[in-house]
Amino acid sequence: MTEDYFAGRVAGLYDSTLGDRGDPAEVAATVDFLVALAGDGAALELGIGTGRIALPLAERGVRVYGIDLSPDMVAQLRAKPAGDDLPVAIGDFATTRVGEGFSLAYLVFNTIGNLTTQDAQVSCFENVAAQLRPGGCFVIEVGVAVREPLHVFALSETHVGIDEYDAATQRLVSHHFNLVDGRWELRSIPFRSVSPAELDLMARLAGMRLRERWSSWTREPFTAESRRHVSAWEKL
């Protein structure tokens, strides 16, 4: 992803548009899962954004580093308590490196899809593998695409979300209609939909293997009916 779709006003409103992902129980479950994998090592968040997960993870004693393309999103992180304490590199997380020897790297909330080409997603796995220590884990949370040309994924009095999907190219565009100050505003963000099997192959090419896969952060089984998965690959 080379274009910053989260600049300016979008960054300022981001935390208010999280929906279920902003629920304290969802955040707590996410952090519990990641703490267990981080152990006594450091963690790297790709697409750290406003710190929804990074800050509570750091509060649990994990040393957290971040990468993000958007300076405005990182500015929102910096404005929060302890937000200045987290080292963050501004750049494309498919190629930007901040160190090595991490016990954990992670991408949450469909962020892997912000890389809109297969090459970029493969590069992301390679970049992560280069920064993990042997036995370290790469965790991704991502939705399973609904194979329909149009799919309404959010509907409320202030937000309507519609995914536009092209099966031939795996291109998915999320259209967000938000009611702001009495006016509807449209924001469209392109993604590349990627299947669990394709991610497994990317991991294998980068020298990692699947360790576990669930349909939620609370480790519910992943099935054909699951609408998202949380997967962890281990560096060999």
C-alpha cells in the first residue's frame, strides 16, 4: 500500500468508527492471545495505527514496536497516554524494517488486505520472517471474503458499509458511508482478498509454517462458516 487512505480527518475519526473491534472485550481477547505468543520477547505491529492493540499490549509488559504508513494515524497514537513510549517507523510494512529478533509480529483487522497485490503480500511475509527470531510467530486476523459482487457488512443510522468484490482479480473495495455533522460522506478503500490457503503458501515461501488457526481471538474453531480467521505461523 503506497497511498495513505487514513490521512487527515479519517485518522481523527478512526477510533469512533471501529464498531465491534473497539469493544473492550474484543480488545482484551486480542491482547490475551498476543501476550501468550510474545512471551518474554518484543512484538512488532504492522499497521499500528492509533494504538488500539499496541497500547494495551504494552500495558501488559510486552515491548511493542510499530510500523505504519500514515503519519496522521501515528499522531493519534502519540496523543494518547503512553503513546510517545512506543517506537514507530513510518513506512510501508511490506518492506520497512525496524530490527530483528522479535518473538511476535502481528497484523489485525484485515490490514494484510491493504497490500493490494500478491507480490506485496509475499514481500510482507518475507519482511516479517527477516525480523522474527527462530520460533517466533506471525499472527494475522483477516476476514474471509463473501463471494458476492456486493455485500453489506455494516448497517446503522450513522454508518453503512458495502464491500465490492471481483472474484477474477481478488480485488475488494470497502465503501464506507458515514454520517458526519448531518451529512453523508463516502470513503472507499481498496483491498486484496486472500484465502487462508494462499496465506499458508506465502508463509511457507518465507520459511514459516502454520502453528494454529481459529475463527476468533478466543480460539473458537475455524470452519467453513467462519467469516474471519486468526492464524499464527511459526518461523522455522
